[in-house]
Amino acid sequence: MELKKVTMNLTERDIANAEILTARLHSRNKASTVSTALAIMEALTRKIEDGGELIVRKKDGSIETVLIAGLDGAG
């Protein structure tokens, strides 16, 4: 696997999200967190583009459909 260095400008919100996800995913570092987040988003968007839906069942049993902006049908 070829590695490439990427430099990004992040907002305070982006940094906070990376810190939260690093803790929730028990990642070694933020680079690992970003790699995992990209892999998850690729898998989810592929399934949605193939006609699937992203559905979340809450603890109370109710169901929500999650829309991702930029994908067909999500605005």
C-alpha cells in the first residue's frame, strides 16, 4: 500500500469531531480515525448508491432514515 501525506485546513468543529471519534473508535491517533471514517463513509455511500438505505433503530424501537447530502435523494 502506498502512503501519501495530506495537509488539510480544519475548522474547530472538524478538530472537535476528530477528537470525539478518536475516543469513540479507540483509535491510536487522529490519522487512524480519519482513515476509519473514510472507509466507513465509502462503504455506506456505495451501499446507498446501490439502492440501499441507511436506517437507524433507536433504543425506544423507533426508526430513522439517515440521508447524506450529495447522494441521490438526499438533497
